[in-house]
Amino acid sequence: MATTHVPTQVPLRHSWFDDLHALLAGSLFVALGLAMFAHAGLLTGGVAGVAFLLWYATGWPLSACFFALNLPFYWLAWRGLGAAFTLKSFVAVALVSLWTALAPGVLRFDLLNPWVASVLGGFLIGFGLLALLRHHASVGGVNILAQWLQQTRGIRAGHVQMGVDVAVVIAALVTLAPEKVLQSVAGAVIIGAFLALNHRPGRYLGA
């Protein structure tokens, strides 16, 4: 019986314009989600969550906290994940910080229920992160640390990410009301589930 040969699909490489478009669109989605979280008094996990905690505790600008907290992780990214990933991640973080700083002057949420903010903001951040990940960029310093520890120390990246997120939630219990923490956890679960379902090997052929 003859077998049918199915040609193997060759991944199409992203052009610089493709990457630029993804960086702009992805960072805008992430920043809009963060703006919704900020307006509703919520937070998320990772470095962004620590930036929220600093903002709530000190009043320092959220955008500046987010940008500054990510700086130490670029050295790890450069050594372990390559120059292109590091550069694109730096640009993505800078853009998210810029859009987040500009958001209060151009966006108004006159009526935004915190539960709606957690759901819609979670999906927006998930979409933005997916766009960035598919173009080999990131806005999460903790994600960079987790991948570096997995490659160099054999510590599973998922365990590192989860440990940091749990620590952020515990710290949030001191700063935020329990209902706000619960709403924040709902948003974080939406982000994680969205990425787990859509960012899988073999589902995307772009390179």
C-alpha cells in the first residue's frame, strides 16, 4: 500500500517589521491590561506584581517601578537567552512602561467593576504576552530568571515562576483588601491559562 508523503512545513522567519509590529501591539495590550488592574486597585504576578506593591506602598510611579525592577534581569537574558531576545525584551519593557505612564492622561474608566477589570485585563495581558513570546521577547524579569535557573541549575522554570507569584500574593495580603487579592488571583489565573492553552510547541511555525 502506497504511503502519502506530507511535506514538512518550514517555519517562516519574522522580518524586522513583523517584530516591530508585535512589540508595539503586544506592549499596548499588556499596558492596557495593567492600566485596568491599576484603576481597579488590583495587581498581578512576577515583576509587574512587585511593581504594583511598590506603587501601592510608596506612591512611586508604577511605570518607573516596572522599568527599574526589570533592569537586573537583562544580564541573565544576554548570557542565557541571546542578544536578540535581550534587545527585544528591553524594548518591550520600555514600551510597556511608556504606555503605562501615558495611560492616565489618555484613558478614563468612569465605570469599571473590579471583577470585569480582572477578567478583561487578564485576557488583554495574555494576548499581549503571547504576541511578544511568539516574537521571542518578554516583559517578565522573573520569566527570564526562571529560564536561566532551569538551564544552569536544573530548577524547573514553572516552580520558580509559581514561587514568586505566591510570594507576591502573600505580600499583597498585607497591602490590599482580601477581595482585591482574590480578584487579582483571578486575573493571574486567566493570564496563565491563556498562555498555557495558546503558547504550545508545534502550534506556531513563525521563527
